[in-house]
Amino acid sequence: MKSIPSRLLKDSCLLMTEVSRDKWGKPVYEEARLENVCVQVGISGEESSLSEGNIPFGVLYFDAEKSRPAGVDFLPLKQVVTFGERSFRVLSCERFCFEGRLHHMKVRLGRK
């Protein structure tokens, strides 16, 4: 199966992974720049019992062949993705494989 076309992998973003907490309980992050990814962001118009108004969300596509750096792991609730002026928490990661090899990952993003 062919990789995701390069014309769709035009975005870059910052991935911050929580590695520890300081003495006040504030997260300490390690940063990595993701290149050749596809990020789609929007606003959910649904209201929930947790909040009033719109909820920011997004999806990040990471191609196993073309996206960089290679070998990135996405850790739900332990990572933050910054794309443009907006930051999102990694909520989940689906791995899509073909013939036993990773093809791409679909990462769901939500309110930080």
C-alpha cells in the first residue's frame, strides 16, 4: 500500500511529551518538532455537561514512511500538540497497519 501522498502531509507542529513534574506539580515537557504531517482542526458545536459552548478538537495524521521524526509514539493524556496558535491534548492514537507493517497513525486531539 502506498504511503499518504506528500501533498496532504504539508503541516508541521510541536509535540510536547510530559516527562516529569516539578516540585509544584507542574508538568515538565520534552519537545519534538513533527514534520510532514496532516493536522485538521475544528470546533465541535455540541454542548456537554462539562462545559458550555464549543469544544476545540483536531486530528493529526502521521505517515509511517514520510512523517518525521521516525518512531514517534503518541501517549494519550501525556502529550500536547501545538499547531499554529492552538494547543491540544492527545486523546487517543489509532495505528493502521498493512501486511503487518505500520502504515499511518490517526491521533485524536482535544481541549488542552
